[in-house]
Amino acid sequence: MKRAGFGRVLGAIATIGLLVGASACSSDESSEEATTTTAAPAEPRTVEHEYGSTVIPAELDNIVVTDEYAGLNLLAVGIVPDVTFTSFGSQIGAQILGNAGSKVIEVPPMGLPDPEQVLAEDPDLVVLTSYGDDRYYRSMADAIPTLPGPATTVSWQENLDFYGEAFDRADEAAQVTTALEGQLDELKSATQENPRSLSVLESARGIVAVPTPDSASSTILRAAGFTGPELQTAPLPEGSGGRPFTPVSEENLGTQDADIIVVFDEGIYSAEVVERTPGFDSLQGVRDGNLARVNGDLWAANHPFGTFWIIRDLQVLEAEDYAGVAGADDADARWSEFEELIG
């Protein structure tokens, strides 16, 4: 789709610079242009979202996603984004999307790619995961159709439904939902025979925290039949929703005990920071040896592949194989399992 007035648009969005840090020079590891599978609805579709609505063009030649989670959501319904920015710091997401044919552009993790850098890729559509603040979305929405997908604290089913409806892939989304719910049902049958509690701890940038009840891992744990500490399971106070984690102090670390202790690791997450926190070694789950380091990137994600990853890890943990959970080195094999499951 042609766009007019590109230079004028870039000047108009310059003020958004306060929202984003200085982006590092992008890098495209591929020396050859990859073949991608951009797909679009048969006709323009108006998609309602938290910031208003977006009209998705009928013809799309270049879909650009500002983060790996948005890209993996598209991939789950059969659409390969043409360009992926790595703003979520998801090593596995970048790897899977790159293997699928997306051009991967590296930017600093846990930030926002500069709008000028995004628009320089000449997109027909920009797709992003919502940060709960509409300024970044609006910095590009006047220039190009921009679709904010659900935040990571939205359930995986609702998130998947959104992408299915937005891109006229409702049947594909429903097939993925059925497959994942079948896996959850099987896991819940096993946990009901041997009920256990599971506590999740994480640390990024030196802060020890617990995923909130709205987070991806917490919702899946409940659906799978696991119980957990109150911070992980109790409803959040009114007006405090939308947070993916709650910081926990050294003094309160003992309240996060459970039969099984899971600690986020790899990528932006550091298991070492959690494990050297005073009181960690006193947790009963740790003393019993029921401790597992999991890939925090995938456990924090509400995209379908993240959901599948968590379910697979929980199946291993339910069988008391605490060293058997998957890590970044297992990403390709686990993606193949996911593809086989969803058909």
C-alpha cells in the first residue's frame, strides 16, 4: 500500500522521542532477503481495540511488528510478519520468527523501537503489543494503520481470539484454542490426582517479584489445577490491574513458599538474583529439592506458543522432573512440537 508525505509524517512524530530511549543501530543477520508469508483479510476490516479502532487494508505487502510477542501471535494464526523488532528481548521469539522468514531487527530490550525506525521499514500495517499507554500507538497511527494487540495480562484465549478476528483467521485461532485447551484438560486431570502448590519467582533488573494473578503463568497454573501463594492467586485490589508482576521484599519472601518453586531464568531474567536473596534457601520447596529454573521469556508470555511452553513445562514438573524443563536451546524442538499439535 502506497503512503504519501513520509517525510512530513516523520517530522510530526519527532516529539514522541521522550517515550523511547535511543535505539541501538539495527542489525539484519540475514544476507539474503527472506521469503515471508504476509497475509491479509479479503477486504478491509475495522478492528476495535482499547485505543479506538484500526482499519486493516485488504492488501498487505509488509507487516511490521514492534515486538516479538505480536509476531508470535501472528505466526500462531498462520501469518509471518515481514519485519520484527526485538523490543521485548525475546531471544526465542526472535529465533522462531527469523526461522519463519521474518526480517529481525535488534533494538534494546524492554523499550520501544523509535517510530522513525519502524516507519523507515515502509510498513502497510504496524502491529504492537499494548503497553497500556496510547502515546506510542498514536505516534504512528496517523501515518500508517497501526494495530495495538492486547497487553500481556490479557488471557491467552482472549488474546488469540483478538488476532484471529482481526486478521480473518478465526478458524485457525479456534483450532489452536481447542488444541491448547485439550492439553490443559489432560494436565488438570493429572494434578487433581495429586494436588500441589507452585510458587513462581522472578527478577529482571535486580527486582525480585511475583507474577500477578492476571499474568500468563498465574492464569495457566490455575487452569491446570495448581494452587499457589496469595500474591500469585488473590484478586488484585480495584484499580491496580494490568501489572504483570508484584515486587516482593526479602522480609516477605517466606510467604511465597509452595510444594514446587519455579524461578524465571534466561534472557532479561536472572535466577541467580532470586536464589541469592536471603530466605530463599529456607523455602520448603527449595529444601525438598523441588526447584526448577524456567525460561522467563516464555512463562511471561500470553501468546499461544508461550501457553504451550508453560503447559509442557508443567507436565514435566507434575512428573517431578525438575531438571527436565525446557530452555532456550530447546526452542526449535519445542516449536516443532507446537506446530504438530496445532496442525
